[in-house]
Amino acid sequence: MKNLPRLAPVALLLAGCAGLDRLDVSALSGGYITDSQARSLTRAATALRKGVEDISESEEYYIGRSVAAQILGKYKPLDDPGLNLYAQKVAQAVSLASERPALFQGYHVQVLDTDEVNAFAAPGGFIFVTKAMLKLVKDEDELACVMAHEVAHIAKKHGLKTIQTSRLTSAFAILGSEAVKSYTPQQISQLTAAFEGAVDDVVNKLVVNGYSRDKEYEADRFAAQYAKDANYDPGALKRFLERMAQASSSGGGVFKTHPDARKRVDELGALLPSADHRRSSERAKRFSAAVSL
């Protein structure tokens, strides 16, 4: 994702809405209904979309891609192909244990070259983790738990749920009523404002304000479960959080946007799944070879 371009959210989303998720008009009009009736069905089906749960996977991907572009405009990507690939593989392993193992374009991980301790999960499968965050990680099991936490945000659509409902209602109304027509300049302007606002909603939540406590606690719970189901030690999440609790909070980042690490450990409590886990020497070698920050 190093050279990921920032593409206009409205252009990307219009492309997805116009083709990937529309009813197949030609198939519907094969002698049973007229083209006009098929187009009316298309408009009606699209107009029924009202909120986050109605955003298609392709639209989610393009929203996330625009969010990722803004994050990469703020943070420099780390030029370490080996480390990025390693983090990608670990994230992919735990994603297979989630409710959303396969996305429109899969999961994408990028390490950021910054001393800010942080991690972000943008809609559509984009995961960012900072170099400073990785310095706190001591083994592959802990890294798996960090990645699983971000996968949980994506699987539970926490990023999409930060978008103001009014933006989606406005956008869906235009898309539904004009599904088979050309958009006027005024409609293009309205769609652009709605989708750019949606991207800003997500970026502000990820970078500036952080998710609500209940969403962070939910991500922790599912991260532990994903880790266990992927044959990692779920107890590594607790070890990592305890180490975070000992770290200085003066640098902002995750310390500013997440609940206190001690509170997160308390919230996990008895909900942390048990596992008869044995440390893997092979994982230790992989981790040492890849994470040498």
C-alpha cells in the first residue's frame, strides 16, 4: 500500500453502485418483464438501502481505500518489505478465524514509520500498525492478538458505524432514484459531499477521537477468540495489554484514543478464553527474523 493513490470517494463508490451490486437487468428482462419494469425494480432495490448494514463489500472497500489514503498522508509507510509481509501473514491467519475471513479485496497490512504507539483498522480490510507499537510486541502470539483486535474492528464494521446516518440516507436516496440515469452536476456535488464526509467521519474516529469504550472492549474479546481459533495463545493479549499499561502515555496515539490498558485487562477478565498453548520455537524464529526494530 506504499503508493496507494487517493481516489475521489464518490467516483469509486459510483463505480461500485453502478455495476457490482445492481440487479442484472438483462437477465430479468428475458421475456418475463420489460426493460422499463426491470429498471424500476433496480431503482426500488437500491432505494431501500438506508444504513451501514446496506453498504456493499465493494463500497466498503472503496470507502476504506480513501480512509487509508488519508492515513498514509499523515504517516509515512515503513519501507521494510519483509516486516510488512510478515505482519500481513499473521493478520491473514487470524482473519480466517473471524466472521469475515474473505473481503472484497482481502486484508491489507502496512507498518507505519512513526514513534507514535498506535494501530488503525479502516473499513474494507485496511490495517495499519506503527513501528512503535511493534516495539512493544514480544512474540508472534502477541502480534497475532494485536492484528486480531484490528480484524475485529473490521469484522464488526466499527469504522462504518461511525458514519453519520444522514450522510448515507442522502447518498442512498440519490443513488436509488437515479440508478439508471446520468447524474446532474448538482447530484454529483451532493454525492461528493456525502461520501467525502463519510470518509472524514471514519478518519476522525480512527485518528483523533478513537472508538467508544464498548467497541474497544468488544474488539478485545473477539481478538482473544480469533487468536485462540487460529491456534495462537489468547493469553498473549493480556500480556501485551499489561505491558502497554506500564508504557508512558505521554506520546498520545493509542494511549489517547483507547481506554486505559489496565481497564481493558479488567474487562477481559473471565471472558478471556482458556487454551492449552505451547510456545513454538518456529514462531520465535520467524518473529526474531522479521521484527528487528
